[in-house]
Amino acid sequence: MASLINEPNGRRRIQFRGLDGKRCSVRLGKIPKKDAEAILRKIERLISARIAGTALDNETANWLAYTSVELRSKLEAFNLVESQAQAKEPTVETVLSFAKRYVAQKGDMKPASRYLLNQSVEQMTLFLRSIGSEGMPLDKFTRGHAEEFRLWLKSLGLGENTVRRRCGRASQFFRGAILYRLISDNPFMGIKVAVGANESRQFFITQEMAGKVLEACHCAEWRLLFALARYGALRTPSEPLLLKWEHINWEESTMLVTSPKTEHHEGKGARVVPIFRELRPYLDEAWNLSIIDRSEFVIQRYRDAGVNLRSQLQRIIIRAGLAPWPRLWQNLRASRETELAAIYPIQDVTRWCGNTQAIAMRHYLQQTEESFQRAVQCGAQSGAIAGQSGPKWSMDSEQTGIDNSMDSGGLDDFPVYRSGQYRTRTCDLYRVKVAR
């Protein structure tokens, strides 16, 4: 590919065909033959890399970095290396360039998650543009900028939880940058991103209200969709749209619910949910109507991603003569979980609903008017009994299994309330005794 030519007086030159096919010569002057042969091998590698369009090997790249300015200028003249005068400036990673690259490389991301992250990129773009720093380098974004971003979101009229979610997604970009060692600290560290309970948006949908909405639904599939949320506590629309007829176990009255939201947690991709008696009629109705054309999925008509189920539900609620409540679908699920928690052990309820006890207590379980009135009535009845029976009540050892005569501070000093199914537990009495 290249040849070494020895000239008179000890001068040497390397001859080769350039990228344009013409004969080229690099004059080396008076240097030892061994050094000239080493340069020849490097020039051959430069030619090969240029022809193949590949990067230089480390050895050649290091040699080129420390070669003389005179020799490098000769190599630049034959287009074997890039001219230092025309070399590109090192690429500076900006906040926006990294955020876009971060989203693009998440190939396994669900469409909804990708949409939300792209939304965060757009909001970060608008924020940086508003402060005149659209090209801000990634490592120049500080905690102060993060706080400014939070206040900017608040100025848009967004709620506290929405602001926290969007700050959380922005924080996700910087956590990714830390993994690539582009920055050392996350500027959103210390900014509140955890979503808290918002009692102002909680609303309990009674079964009477649910009945009115079901009557206003115009077809069996809409009635089932609503019932799956209100009486099955399914996340809507994701979980009902993945429900198949083969997931329904009619004999055992259970259904297998696939959950896209929790599938990334080990063993949380699906759960078995009882078919409660309030839900069963609407499943039966949909099953009987699908005998002629029984499709794979239980819900067929509303599978298009462009269908806005929230807007349709809002119209149905208004048609039922009710005012639309906050978080239309979420509060249906929360209402059902609240009902179930009043009847069954909480660990069973959360397993059926696909969340944890902590999440249920923070975001789902609600105080109901029925429970409040029952507690008030219980207190009134207990007070009436206390007034009739005097200041002291007693329990014999056959009822409690405790020997009341074992000391002068026995349990017979404490009242026992017997009002229907409500009565003071002996463990509660013992706590009072110990406290005394």
C-alpha cells in the first residue's frame, strides 16, 4: 500500500496512492530507517481507516496525538487526518440533548410512560427558554434551577401533586446522567417529588349513585366497564381492556386480572380477584350477549387508544342526573376498596386490589358518612346503657376467662358495653387496668 524510498545523502520518503488515486509522497528527511518504517506502518493504518470509514486503533491515535506539527501538516495535506484548524469543538451535553437521548434509548417503555417523559422534555424546554438558557449544559443545571422549575410549574396553575410528579420525571433525567457519570449530583435532590394524599379530590361513590349511572349506560359493555371499576376495583382503562374471557373462572367465581402498572415488580404482573355478587350480573350480561360472536377480550368496543373513556363517563354521569366527581375512574376503585376494607382483612383486600396497605391507607381508603353515623349511634347507645346501669359493670370469669378476684384492682371496676354486636374487648379493659 505504501513504500519506503531511500534517497541520496540518507534522505527518506514514503510513497503511496492517496484517497483520490493519485501518487503521493511524504518526505521524512534524514531519519533512521527503523523510524521511517514505523511511520510507514502508521500511514498505512491511516489510509485503511479513511477508506473503511472506521475509527483509528488506540496505538495509531496516540501516535498521531504526539506527532510533530510538520509531519501532521503533511498528512493533513493528503486528507489522511482531520485538520486541527477545522477540528470540531468537543460536544457539550446539554440538559435538553441528554433528556431527549434518555427518552429515545428507553426501548422497553410503555407508550403512556413515553408520552409523559416527552411531555417533561417539552416542559423543561419551555422553562429553559423562559430564563434564556435553552442550551444550558447539563452540569450547569443547579439546585437553584430545580427550585425555579418547581415554582415555574406552580405558576402554570398546576396542583401540588401534579407539580411533584413532573419534578419527579425531571429528576429521572438527572439520575440517568449520574449513571453515565456526566454529573455527580442530582439537582432535584431535596425537591419533594413524592405524591401525597389529596383529600379534596377524594369522593365516595355510593352504591345508590352507582346504580343510577349503570341505568344511564347505553350498552352492556359500558355497564360492565363501570362495574369492573366500581365493584371489581380494577384500574381503568388498563386492566379491564386486558381482561379475557379465558381469565374468568365461572365455577370458582374468580377472575385473573393482568396489571400493566405493577408487572415490573416480581410476582405482581397478575392477581386473582373474586367476582363479587354486585359484579356478577354485568359479567353474565356481557357473556350472554357475546354468544354469537364471542371475542377474545371481554371489552371489545372501546379498545382504540384514541377513545376517551373519561369524557364518555362524564357524559353518562350527567345523563344520570349526577354531578361528575373528581378523579372519575380512580374514585370508583377507591370506593370499592373502602367498602371491602370494612368487611374483609386489609391484607386480603390489598391483594385483590393490587396495591399495598400503605398505598391503600394514603390514597384509597376514605371516611364514609355511613361509618361516621354508625359510630355516632354506637356512642349514643352506649351512653344510654351507661346511664341506666350506673357507674359500674361487672363480668364474671365464665364470660371473660379472667379471675376478677385476683387483686383489689380487678376488672370489675371497669364498664363493659353490651350494645348489640358492639362490646368492649377484655384486652381493652386490661390496657386500662395496666395504665392505672
